[in-house]
Amino acid sequence: MEKHFAVIGQPIKHSLSPAMHRAGYRALGLEADYQRFEVRPEDLPEAVAGLKGLGFAGWNVTVPHKEKILTCLDGLTEEARRAGAVNTVKVSEGRLIGHNTDGAGLIRSLEEYLTPGPGQEIILLGAGGAARGIAMALAPLGVQLRILNRTPERAQALVQEVRDFGGKAEYEDWGAGEWLNRADCVIQTTTIGLKGEEYPFSLHGIRPETLVVDIIFNPWETPFLRSAQTEGCRTLNGAGMLLYQGVLAWEFWLGGQAPVEAMREALFKELSVNEGRKR
Ligand code: ATR
């Protein structure tokens, strides 16, 4: 029987998930389809009930529903509970289970370059929803997190949450600091750069061994990543996180191993078509 999947959000028209997942189904010859639906926040409960009623096997959830959807579900995985947000729902024996693959997706994308673990210092720039998901996925790995944010109270609250879950986190002032000399990895999670804006502070003096990540993938290279390259650092954009959150969602729904290379190829093709940029 054909399985149906989807992504819901607003706006949703530019979502790359359908292309990525469909390529995966084709690669494995699965009878499955993946659609996208624009859902207004006020319609979320009806949309969720509708997807369930129509027999969808699972769906992804994106902005602005990742937190609000929690109230529509029957259960949460540990990852979703820790993140306080859901990006993947599975219908399991009639129950709606919320999961979160964003943080683990980012970690999978880092793993080609670095395996996060004890003794490593990871800097998080930003303390919004994206930062929270990443911090809570990194916390159990024993890394030392340092969290900076324009609004200090949000960074301090996130530090406390990480500590409450047994992780190691420190607050740092928003700006360049001594952390530049110690970081193994810097992860940029704010929205700065989406419109090509320069970063509000410089990475001058950062150790060139540091892996610098920006979770933005459009534009392909933010001014922040370019400034890190000027300092000699290896850099990574958010396309890998997008790929692996999809791969992990696939594996949550269907079990087994997702066809990563087919999904990567489809995603990167869409990205270069949409943005006129090459990998
Ligand atoms: P998301 O879910 O994408 O993380 P969010 O929860 O709205 O979105 O968080 C946006 C992040 O970008 C926050 O860390 C925000 O900083 P504040 O908490 O101070 O608002 C950060 N951000 C957005 N615009 C910024 C700017 N111009 N300068 C510094 N930080 C900015």
C-alpha cells in the first residue's frame, strides 16, 4: 500500500523536503509520496486531525508550528521533549508521536569534520529555537557549550536549561572574546546573514583549526562564513543539517537506512536550481 508523507508550515512553497524525500523513495523503489501543505497557525489542530484522518503515515513540521504542534500530539520522543519542539510526526498504531531530528541532523552533518565529545568547546551564537534544539542535542555528548546572544537573558536561560539536563554550558557576552582562542567549533544559529548582512562582530583571531558552521544555506555562503574563511577556518553551511534532519526523519518513519546519497543529490540539485548557486 502506498505510504503518504508531507511537510506542513507557512510559508511552505520553497520547501526542499518533497524533492529530497521523493528522490529517496525512487532510489529504493518504494511506493510512497511526499507532499507539502501550507497551514495557517490557527488551522493547525484541524490540519493535524486531517492528515491523520487521511491516513498519512507521518509528516515534517516547520516554521511556525514546531512548538505549537506539541499540544496536538499523543506522545513525544526524548529528543522532542528535550528540544521542546517537534519537526517530525509519526502515526504509530493510531497515536501521533512527535520527534525532533534537527539537532541530531546538525550533529550528523558535523561528523565528517568533528565528533563532538568531552573536552571539546562548542560556541553557540544565538539562543532562539534553532539554538535550543542544537544545544539540547549536544548537551548529552559531554561537550563544553558557550552560549552568546544579543539578548543576554535568552542565552542565560538556555545555559540553565542545558545544565538542568546535565550538560555543560557557560554564558558569554555577545561579541568577540577569549572564546575565539579556545573554540573547536562555532555554530551560528541566528537569522543574521539571511539577507546577506555582515555579522555584528569580527572573528578576527579565531584559531584556524576551528570548524565554523552557519545553519543558513540560502545564501549558500553568508558573510559570516566568508569572514571565517578569511581567518583560515574550515566552514560548513546548513545544507548538511537540512539533509540529515530529513534522513533521520525518514529512518524514524520507515526504519532501515535512508538512501543518503540519492537524497543529497536531489537536495543539492534543488538548491542550485533555486538559488543559482553551485555546491
Ligand atoms: P529561530 O527559531 O530561527 O532560532 P528565533 O527563536 O526567533 O528563531 O531566534 C532568532 C535568533 O536570532 C535569536 O538568537 C535572536 O537574538 P535575540 O534573542 O536577541 O532576539 C537572533 N537575532 C536575530 N536578529 C539579530 C540581530 N540583528 N542581531 C543579533 N541577533 C539577532
